[in-house]
Amino acid sequence: MTLAKLFGGATGTVLIGLLMPALLAAQVGSQRRDPVNGIVYVRVLLDDGSFGEVRVTPADRINADVIPEVTKLGGGAWKYRFLVRVRAGSTQRLMFFEVPCPESAVIHNIQGLGFSAREGTWNAVARQQLTGDRSICEATGPELSPGDSLVVTFESANLPGFDALHAIGDAPDAVWPCGECASDPRNRPARAVIDSLDGTRGGWAVVQSLSPRRPPSAASTPIETLHLLNGDLAYACGPLAAIGPSGICQSLQAKLNAMDAFLTRGQASATAGALGAFAAELDALRGEHITASAYAVLSVLTTHLRDQLSP
């Protein structure tokens, strides 16, 4: 039964007129995904008022490995280096690589260098910029095909912490089935959905790694640094599954527990000894039982704590 019949001709017609904008708005921006190729179809209003679909290829079909390294410089600064390699089976080429870089990081000397079989070695465009509500360090250049690589480096006084980085593939532009409807204000919800899929404000591949997310004030005392070490070890051994087997995690945690006890009692020499044992075990694990990200985060905090304990 229609609204017009349910409420009477005139009343029903008025109700339809009042409810129709809300009914249309509820459908604009709805989406469906093809389970085979991953293409997303977003519903929009066409120029004639009927419905159509925008074809969107998400930019997350890039498959890349990221190997980070953080080394100490003079004056309290750290040099960050990210090696990005596009995997052989990737269905998209790499267009952009992004590292969250908060404004507090104060990035210096950001550079990018790429290598591809087609282009040889080339300088990437690398910069820190604000994108919407995000502050990122971004690198781009000729698209990187499977087997190609990119190195991004920069300097910051901020300490590293675990973070999600973004690899954005060379997805084609969204295909609108109309002429003017892309600028129709009624399609704003659909444009927001499209932006969240095509790499503009989302839809990127997430790579778990690290970023310069911690200002020095987050670890201004040995107690604060040790607290960060405990939290990062728990995260690396737990949700991140970046260290294993479990016996290794237990051994590392025992050394941190000993450090905590010695530090609380003011036993500087014993604290330094436990820290040295922790650092030696980390170095022995490198390349086999610990990911590059976990090693970098934990080793930087270990170095920072050693400096704090030095007279």
C-alpha cells in the first residue's frame, strides 16, 4: 500500500513530498563491493534524478614491504630510513608512500630515492605536509612496479613508536556515469565515500611499522623511558606478533623487570648491567626472531635509556 492510499490522496502526496528527500539521501553513498575484483560501486543521483553507480577501484591493492631503520645522530636527533619494496605479486603499482609525521616531529632533510627497472635511479618528491587533519611525510615519483624499491630518509628529534604507514596504489580515477551529477550537492555523501576508497582520505594499504610519533618529553626521565619500553615490548610480543617464540619475550621481559627493580632502588650499576643484557639479547635476535620495526623501536629506547643513565 502506498503512502497516498494509506493517508488519503492529498495527505499522502504531501507526506511523500516531505519524506522523499530523506529517502533519497539515505540511498546516496550506499555501496557494494565485487567479491572477485574488489571494485566498489557507490550509489549516486544522476542528472535526471534517477539512481546510478560510480565505479571505484580502491587504492589498497598495492602489496609492499617496509623495512625501517633508526640511527642516532648528534644533538639529540635521529635519522629515520624506510626501504619500501613492491612485492612481485602486487596488482597495483606504488603511487605514494606516507609516514605519519606529527607537527611536533619537526622534520629535517627529508629525501627520497627510487629505483625501477624502467627508470633506473631517480629522486623522489619527498615532503612533510598537512593533508586534511593528517600531518604526513610523503614520497612520490614514477610509479613503482613489482620488484621496484624506494628509500625515504629524514631526521627528527622525536623518538619512534609503532604506527600504521600507508602505501597508495595507482588506482584509476572513479568513473561517474553522468555529466554534472559529480558536482551535485546531493551527492556529497557519495563523494565522501569515494574519497575514503581511492586514496584521497582512505582506501590505502596499511603497513604496520613505526613513525616519529613521540616527542622527547614523552621519555624525559629513565622511569618514563622504561615505561615505554615495557609497553612496546608487550605490544610487540602480543598484538603485533613481532617477536617470537614466546620464550624470547619472557626472557626480555625478565630483564626489564630487573631493570625496573634496580632503578626503583637507585642501584645505577645494576640497572646499567640489566640494560646491557637486554640490549645484547635484542642485537642477537635481529634479522631472525624480531621484525625490523620492533627492533628499531626497542633499540632506540634502549639507547635513549643508556644515555639517560650515563653520568
